[in-house]
Amino acid sequence: MQGYSLVAPAKINLYLEIIGAREDGYHELAMVMQSIDLADQIDITPNGSENIRVQCDNLEVPLDKTNLAYRAAELMAKEFPEQFAKLGGVDIKIHKRIPVAAGLAGGSTNAAAVLVGIDLLWKLGLTKVEIEELGATLGSDVPFCVAGGTAIATGRGEQLAEILGLDNIYIVLGKHLSLSVSTPWAYKTYRATYGDTYPQDNQSLTARASSVHSAPMIKAIVHKNAREISQLLHNDLEKVVLPEYAKVLELREAFASSGALGTMMSGSGPSVFGICESLEHAEKVKQQVRSSIPDEDLELFTTQTISQGIHLKSSI
Ligand code: C5P
């Protein structure tokens, strides 16, 4: 039987507001998520055995059950035992281009690709919403990665409302190779620092969540106005990550004085992005950041916004 090669794009957060604490221990969020064309490639093929096997060309990526892509395949085997018994396990090859532990949903998008790939391999005919629901059990960002494009994400990040796609806005992205930030640490620290400002009961949490803070950003996106989007970037997690990680702060400041239209840390970091007017402008911003931080450990990427999530590259 044939396999599939899938494209798994990264995401950035144009807007991330922490509303308060939820009863399930997570945070209630109001986010605007955006897919970018910096992507991993996931090759998924049946292996005729009872096993799920993961390979990756980046040694930092674990190949065992701690890898979200592995857990996605395990989930599919559990949810669809007949197909698993009939068709066997899968080999998953991850060609990594998205920086690891960067706030770019690299692990989540790999898991999303595995869900989509197994749906195709096993001819399950699941709807996008059904795949997103399965994804939500693996991680808060997985549903967005399935659908991709531009979306408002609420709840713990898994409830999505798609906005008209935002294509072709140039983005420069920076990430120190040797630096990673733990997402649970970032949220825990935020709670310890700002928890006393959270709504105290469920009713006030719902009331605060429904006063739409990201509305001006959504308007700017609908108008495809890169300048306005750049002015409205917001990420509450910067308040805990920037004071703790001097290199992220330095990178954020380098972007701020690079001539980029706007800059922000993505997710829980440590990646920082700058929005640019054109490819030419992006190359200038990249050079400017590079000359401010001539550290080989800093990786810089030129990428652009895209309006799709997981998609098929080819049959293999
Ligand atoms: O859902 P995911 O496993 O990606 O989340 C990673 C961690 O980030 C969670 O264990 C939690 O500590 C934190 N988190 C949170 N509130 C959210 C999403 C994530 O507190 N809405």
C-alpha cells in the first residue's frame, strides 16, 4: 500500500491574551493564530507490523512516546482498532525544518499531520472537525495546526473560528538554536505573577472571555493591513519570558530597531518574529538583526503567512 508525504506548517501567534485560570488547570485564552510557510515534511507509510516507528533528521527530536507524532499514531490505533489490526502500524519520517521547542507548534503540527495521514492511509473519511477533535486530546495547538490559515482560538486554544486567510505577508523569524522555553513553565510563572488579577469565578471568567480584546486585530487582518496588524501584536507571555531570558529580550530589541513593521515573541517563545512589507524589506530586516546579534547560535528565517494547515505534498 502507498504512503503519503504531508506538509506540516508552523504557526505564529499574532495575538495571545491570557484571560484567567480554568477548572481543568489550563488557562482560558484569546488568541489569533497564523500559519507560516516554514514547514516540516511528514512521510507516513504502512509498515505491516504492530509497531509505530518514528525517524527524524534532527537529533533533538525524541523518537519515543514523548513525541507527539508518535502519540497521534497511538491515538489513531486506539480509536480505530479494526483498521489498525487489518492494516498494521506506520513508519513516520519527520524532515525537521521548524525550530524545536520554539513556540511555533512544531510538535503539534507533526501530530496534526500524522492524524491527517492515517485518516488517508486507513481511508477513514474523517471530517476536518473530527480530526481536530481527536487533535485536541493531544495538545491545545493541534486542532489549529490541522486547519491552519488564520483563526481566532479560544478556550484553551482548541476552539477555532476561521478568519479569511492572510497570504503573502513576509515574516522574519529568529530563534537561538541552543535556547528553549518550557510552555508549562511560562504559564505557571504567569499564574504565579498575575494570578491575583484573574477572574475569581466561572461566571466572571466567561464574561471577561466574551469581551473580545482581539477585535481590532481581527479587523486589521480582514483588511489585510500589515502595518495595522503590526501595531496590534500582543503576547501576555512576553511579560514572564523576556525578564527571565536575556537572549530573547535582546532578540526582541534587535527586531524592534531593525525597521520591521512590528515584532513579537511567538507563543511561549523563545522565537521572535518581525513583520515586513515585502521580500526585499524582509531581507533588510534579517541583515539588520544579524548585524545586531552576530551570534552563530541565532538562526534567522524568512518566511510568509499562508492560508492552509496540513496538506498533501504527494503520494509516495
Ligand atoms: O495543551 P498543551 O499540552 O500544548 O499545553 C502545554 C502546557 O501549557 C500545559 O500543560 C499547560 O501547562 C500550559 N497551557 C495552559 N493553558 C493553555 C494551554 C497550555 O496553561 N490554554
